[in-house]
Amino acid sequence: MERTWQSFLSLVKILLQSKWVEKPLNKSGEKEIVVLGNGPSLRPLIEQKGEFLKDKALLAVNYAVLSDYYLELKPRYYVVADPEFFFNPKHSNKLFDAMAEKTSWDLELYLSVRARKSTIWQSKLAANPHIHIHYFNMTPIEGFRCFSHLAFRKGWGTARPRNVLIPSLMIALRMSFPTIYVAGADHSWLKELWVNEDNIVIEDLNHFYDKKGSERYVSDKHLHDLLLSMHVAFKSYHIIEAYAQSMGKKIYNVTEGSFIDAFDRKKI
């Protein structure tokens, strides 16, 4: 009954929220793709084991363009999902100004369909002929596996998109890459989360592009809300793994110390 209800709700969401989107194509010619999360472990991978990345297509996300490594890596694919990047001028200017200025190679940029409603970012990228815009649906899909896998293949939605890595993996799976690697996906939030004596939840966040190391944030959420959000993310990875297996594709997690327990590990 639960699966039936989830499938029904997902179908309603598809009808109300999802738009037609083109199927993402492998335009790089490589057989393997590396989805680059922005966790701190990505920095030593690039600096010490960069050879691993050279013969593979690369997919970057969110603020990766701010890194000094962006010009070195020259990712072919880029995914931005959070509405803050489209509707908040502070984040939009920071991200898309840098992207328009730095990108001098063909970049396939994938944005949530909600981005179509914003003109902030569009004006910034219009003058750069190297950036090609595509869209994807962020509609969360749950329910019977046969139904959800059909929706994933059609691009109607994704496993519940707790973070940008989830739709990025879904986009990579819709391409022709038989092998997908996940790097920089530390997801070690449990070690970076604590509560002070005033019952305020504190997060110590660190990204590979942060030159000053981890930054401390006062969360506006209660601890149980954050833990539930983490639950959603880690569960989505198991849904993605099952979907990949159904397609005969393989996802490897090459992130040292990653908390993701859904994908097989591979040491580089």
C-alpha cells in the first residue's frame, strides 16, 4: 500500500512539476565519467593522483568553478541544482560571473528546470558561446521500482534530490557511460555536526575549493531535521545503485573516507 501511494503521489508530481527535457548525451567520447563532488578529499586526489582523471570525462557541480583547479580540469559537464543559484543574486552573481569569465572550452551546463524562470543567470552566460545550456527535472520519484526506473529513464524526475550529487549521478546514468566514478563525495557530515551549550546546531563545513579550510555555520535547523535530511540522501544513493544495476552500469566510489555505503569502493 505504501509503494502504491508513493507511486501515485510521484505521478501527480510528474504531471504538475516535470517538463520535457532532452536526453543528455555523451559528447566527450570517453567511456568513463567522474562525478566530482566538492568535498575536501577532492583536493588531494587532484594533486596527488591527477593521472586518474585525465582519460575520463569530468562532471563538476555548484561552486567548483571558484576553484583554482577549474581551469586545470576543464570539466565537460556541469550541474547546478539549488534554486539559490538562480534566484538569489548573491549566489547567482558569484557562480555565473566566474563561469562566464573562465570557461573557454565547450561546457554542457545542466540546470534544474526551475532556472528557466530566472533571467539573472541567463544574461551572464549569454555572451559566452562555449557554454551550452540543458535542463533536468528535480521532481522526486518514489514507489514501485518498475515505475520509478521508467521515470528515471524518461528524465521525468530523480531519486529524492537532497543534494546536487544525486541529480548529477542520474544525469550521468542517462548518458552512454558504462562506468561512473564518484570523487569528492566525503559526506562526513556526522563528524562536522555538533550542538553547543545553548542547544544551537553548529556545522563545520569544508569544500575542496575553500582556501581557508572549514567554515563554521550556525544552522537554522534542529538536529533531527538535519539527520532526516542525511537519511534521505544516503537512501537515495541506494536507489541510484539499484537503478544503475538494472541498466548494467557500474558506479564506483573512489572517495577516501566517504560515508556513502551504497556504491562499491575502488582505491586509486
